[in-house]
Amino acid sequence: MRPLERLPHYRPKRLLRLTNVRIVSQTFFFVAFVLAVWATWTSRLGGYPVSRLLEMDPLVGLSTALATGYVYRALGWGLLVLALTLVFGRVFCNWICPYGTLHQFVGWLFNVRKPAERWASNRYRRIYFLKYGILTVFLLMAAMGALQIGLLDPICLMYRTFATAIAPASDSLLAVAGEKLHVDGLWLDSLKFGPGVERRVFVGSFWIGLVLFGLVAMNVVIPRFFCRVLCPLGALLGVLSRGALFRINRDVHRCTDCDMCLSRCEGASDPQGKLRLSECFACMNCIDDCPEDALSFTMLGQDARQVVPAPDINRRQLVFSGIIGAAALPLIKNDGVNTDENYSPKLIRPPGSVEEQEFLERCIKCDQCLNACPTNVLQPATFAEAGIEGLWTPVMNFNIGHCQLKCTLCSEVCPTGAIRRITVEEKLGKGKFKEQGPVRLGTAFFDRGRCLPHAMEIPCVVCEEVCPTSPKAIQTKDIEVKDVFGNLVVLNKPFIVPDLCIGCGICQAECPVTDSRAVYVTPVGESRSKERRLLLHNRAQDR
Amino acid sequence: MARDDKHPTRHPDYERKPLSRRAFAARIAAVAGVGGAAAYLAGAPADWPLSLRDPTGLRSQPVHRPVTLRDYRVEKPSGAPDVSVFRGTGDAMERLRRALEPLGGITHYVRPGDIVLVKPNVAFDRSPNLGATSNPELLEALVRLLLVDARAQEVRVADNPIESPADCFAKSGIRQAAERGGGRVYLPDSNAFRVLSTPGATLIAEWPIFRRPLTNVDRVIGIAPVKDHNLCQASMGIKNWYGLLGGRRNQFHQDIHEIVSDLALMMKPTLTILDGAHVLMKNGPTGGDPSDVKPGDAVMVGVDPVALDAWAFEHVLERGRDYPQYLHLAEEKGAGRVDWQGRVREERA
């Protein structure tokens, strides 16, 4: 028997009660989230609104609006959550947010606390003010042009982890099962274990996975640690919920101060005393757990004295957070590894990306583009490529894949316009885009010291074969030589026509000199930037 | 309290644990049993049963059990040519049927209940009119012919493209064509490849091949475009089998003619079909510009892939008799004969 059932007041509960409806809602949104991650793949994207949860995230909308001054495409969906919060309080946190659901589920699954410890762990603590400080820091930085919200925004964080760590992990487990379980002649034919996509890898996904693992593990120390202490979205909704119409109300005439309402309080919002409205997730557990029916979720008949509506952050803390934000901005911006004079030759942005500074004002590091990419070329940037500011933003790694000519999936799924939505016509510079020419990601170069025909008199030219432009941007000078063994060989020595090169990187991806490629693409000449231009005249377009 | 001789100041919580002779013996026996078994597994000479000992490090090397491919050829009817060409525009099904007629029709080659693999060229993410990939209309007609006329059990359509498989199949129109016809598309993934043994091959004596769609297959039909190739002059029926290879196959460009002739040895197809509707005359094998493509009207079917490619090189690509070296190498390896004279029947609508 559960402890509650031993009490003299115990009455069996109705099946159709708020907590059960809440579980249905949480399951729905969690499954929808996982389905959206799964469906964001080239053969499964069929016009479904896979980015909706990111677009509904009001913090994404607000921070990008602060940074850019505009609201991109579908980011207005965030108003839905804002309206919901103004009426019902922070219901997003415990009814919709899949990351909150994950934490709640793990906390429930691994709960080892005895009832008395549980009550203690669900009392409000001073440290919970921290999220309001984090929100202040992030919003101030966004307003000054450095969008870092994606580091801790729960939807971005969860999407990033699922796309780069969880989904490839499940694929590779299937593949390992296929390799290890071979029993000839049985139904257990190892060829049947098909992950459905080719194996994907993401550079540095270990650390992204570790962040999730660490945050989930913190539930053992403090229940809903991330939601109560760190979540900037929760903080934003907490600030808004102070004026919510509905809230948990405690009938002081019925209440016997037994504290049973603390046994499963998700938000640690002190329902046993003065309700801290901005902390309450509206999980409704306290209503279930109250043996006296003293608690209700109501708009009418609220007790004005039994509530603390405002977040627990004082003016000093706010000012201090502001100073941290204002000080962090120049530290991050002046890091010097991503300026127009000094930028990494590996900082190749996906097609449709806006110019680098604007890109950094928009990218929320959700890594949805990485998930949509059919060739695995898009990778989360490390400090080396994009500095501290650009950590986990998308870059193209042409050792792993290449940018497919007629694919614009990353630009279609990007919720914030860091990768602006483009059509294939615009990408290829055809039709009405003929004047401006194709989208160029960079320019290919040859390392003639490593190229087989150039350096070693061995025929190759895979790069020319796969070059997709017409006419080809890699062409050859064909000569016949007598090699050191006396054989006559025809060498097609490749060279680049930079006017035609679009930087798609298929030459680098297919180059057989695999460790350090004999042909490689760097971002110079990318069409999104005037500063990073290479050619003054494009001989192909001027013709 | 009774006096304890051994522990004069006995603690109230202390309880002496007895160890009987029997328990001691059992404990020793268990240790000896587990330890002895472990010692045997680890230390016994390698050829003793159950021994795990690996004195040289070679025993633990992975053992490849290479798969082999059958010879999928079928004896043609007596008097039939080795290559049949039909020239004419119009319905793809009609053109294909007419091209197959002189060879005895599809029912001569495929029995009811057969599982047939159809291998198109879907190497690149290109639309069908650019001539870089197989013609989807002809593929659909072939799939229908196999399922309806020849009553095949299953028609599989598979290729391992250079670009993203899902995209290449979708944008070349091959996936839709295969599914409209009733075929089943197999896309490669990390667990679809096995090492194939091809005795007599120079470069791919043992090489990973896209194995899943080949499992339990009775007949194999290649269907390819005729196109220019930057390195080996032309990519036609034999070069099409390149799309079944896995591994770092881009090394093969160092000896392209050898690898293409090896492919003729690796795959001995039931039939090879070439389509001359969109011929990529230059800028191959990728193309990309409609002006690289020349429209044509030929459908070519062959039981001798070498003669078929030679004929198409001469008559469809219009490159004369200076055939690519790989065709001569393929003839040396016994895959067919380059000289097509007297073995081709050409008909017009």
C-alpha cells in the first residue's frame, strides 16, 4: 500500500482527474517531440510542422526578436504559450514541455526518497531564484546581439541532444545488433537489422550527450533540478504567470497543515503555505494528495493572502545579473576567432545562411538542420571553428559528407531564419535568381603535394567526376608521361575554376586521400558575405 | 554472563561465525572449480577444445566469410541475337516489349515465382531529363513486365548512390517509378553490406557489396543510361554494377578500366537494358545542364553486356570504334565479346 492509502481519510480517486489529463497531455507532447525528431529526415519530411515545438517556445521568439528586431516566419506561435500562461500560469512546464516530462519521469522512476525526505526536497529553496538571473543575462545579451539562449532553453537543448546524440545512438545500436547477431539460416538474419538511415556521426556529440546525462542525473540531488534552478524559459513563464487568472488556491479553513501536498509538488512552490505562483508548474499533484480537499485549481474564490505572485529575485540580484550579462557580451564577442579578418577555414555555413554576425544573432543551436541533413555534412561547431559564441551552431564538415545540389532541407526546417528559407532555384541561381548567381558556400582548393596525379603521377580525378556544376568547376589538363617504372600513363591533372565552384564539397568528401584531403573547401568566396569575397569579377556570370 | 575464554571482553553485538569443515571444503572446491576453469580457458593450448588462448594475436582476427554471387545468365533461345535494339518513340512498355521480342521475350528469362533484382543507375541527385540516372518510365515498364507478364514473386530495385540514397532515389524519380510499378526499393544502410568474393577479379577479389537486396535473388537485370564519363569515356551497362560496391570505392579511379572489367566478371546478369532516350553526351557522369543531353529513341537489350556496351558506344554515344579499354579487358576476362558484328538485331517502329 502507498503511504496515502494507509491514512484514515483515504478515499479512492476519480479516474478522470486533472493529474491524469495532465499525464495524457505530457505523453502526447513527448511523443510528438520524438516523432518530430524522427520525421526530420529527408525521406520522411512531408510538409509536417516538425519545428512547431521550437516555434511555440516564446523564449525563442522573444530573444530572436530582441536580437534582430523582427519575428521570423512561424515564431508567432510563441504567443499561444504566452496566452496560455496568462490564463493558467506555468502549465507549459508540466503539461507540454517534453524536457520537463523527461525530468519528471526520470525523477519518478529513480525516486529513492522516503516520504519525509520527499517533503523536505519539495520545499522552496533560495537557490531557485537563479533561473531569473540566467534569464536576465541571456535576454540582455540577446538585446545586444549575442544570442546564447539555445545553450539552456529546454526545447533547444533537448532537440540538440536528441538529434546529435540519442538518434545516432539508437541507429548504431541497431547496426551493432545486426553485426553481432548472425545466426545463419534462422529468422534472425543479421541483414534484417536495418536502421533505415546510413550511420550518422556528430563531432563532439559526446559532450552534448553528457550535458543531458548530467542534468538528468541532478534529479537525484534536487528533484526537477533543471526546471527549478536553471530553466530560462521557466523563468520567463514564471514572470508572466504572476497575473494568471487560474491558480492553486488553499482553503485555510479546511487545511490541517499536514504538508501532504509537498509529497509530489513538482515546482517546489510551497502549496502548504503562501503559494509561490511563479514557481508553480500547475502539475495538480497537490490537489490529488490533499486529504482534506483544501486545494483547488480555480479562478474564483482565491484567498488573496495565501499567495506570493512575484518571482523571488530582488533588485540587487537583478542589477548584478545585468552586469554579468553586459560584461559577458564583450568577452564573448571579442574572442577574436570569428572575425572577418581571422576566421576558421572550417567555418562553412549551410546554404541560405545569412551573414555571420546576423547568423549568430539568430541561431539557437537547436541543431534541427543537422538532423534534417541527408548527407551528415552538417556538424555541431566546436570552439575551434566558431569560437565560444558559435558553439554547437551548424558547420559543414566535408570530410564527412557534402552539400547536395538540390537539397534545401536545412533552410526549410530552421525556425529562426539563421538559415533563411531558400528554394532550389535560388540555391542554384536559376530562373529569376540568374542575376545573383548560385549560393556559394566557399571555394575548393588543391593541395598539389598530396594530389595523386599532381604529386605522384598516378591517375585519379574522382573530384572531376563528381563535380556537379555544368560546366564542371574542376577541369583537367591531360598529359601523357612516362612514369618512373617506364609505363606510359595519361594523367588528368585537375584544377579549379573558381568562378564555377559553389563550394558544395563533394570533391573533398570523395577524395581518396582521406586523412588530409588533396582537394578541400574553405569558406572564402562564400556568397553570403561581401567581406569574405574572393573574386572581383565572376568570369562565368559576366559572359 | 558466561565467561568466554577467547574473548574475555565480549561485545554484546559480537557473534562468532562458525566455519565447519564441510563449509570450508565446499568453499575451496568452488574456488578451485571456477579458478581451474578460468585457467583452462585462458591457458590451454589453442587446439584443445574450448580453449580461448591466442598466443600470436592472429586467432582473434575477424574471420570474413565472403559471400559469392551466382551466375544469373539464362541460355537464350537458339537463333536469337545477343543484342536487340528497338528504335521508336512512344509508350515505354511497347518499346521495351519490342526490344525484348527478338531475344525471346521476358518470359523466357524470368520464371513465375522468381525474385528479380533490377539495378538502375541512381548515382546522383539529378532529375531524369538530365541523363545522369536511369529512365524512370522504362524502369516502371520493366517492373510491370516482370510482375505481370513474367509473374515474378518480387521485384527489388536497389542501388548504392554516391549522394544521399533517399534523395537520389526520390529526385531521379526511380523510387516513385518502382513503387508505381509494384516493385520494392532497397536503400543501403550501415548493415546492408557483406564482403563478396569474386574469383579472378584483379581489384575486387574480396570487396564489400550491397548484399541485402541480393539475398535469395533468382534473376538480376541491369537498367542503365548511356552517358559520357570523364575518366573511362563512357558509363553504360557494365559500369552500372559499380553501384553495388561499398567500401572506399573511390580508390578505383586509379585504375578505372581494370575495375570496370572486374565488374563484368563480378556480375553476370540475366539481361542488361540500356536506354537511349536521354543520352548524356558530355560533362558526364554527372551532367547537370539540359544542353549536355541529346534526345534519342533506342532501347537496347543484351545477353552479352560487352557487345551491348560496344554497340551503344558506337551508335548511341557516336564515338566510333575506338572502344574504351575496359571492354577489351572484359573480353579477356571472359565476360563477353566486343565484336558485335552479326550478333545485333536492330528494328525500327
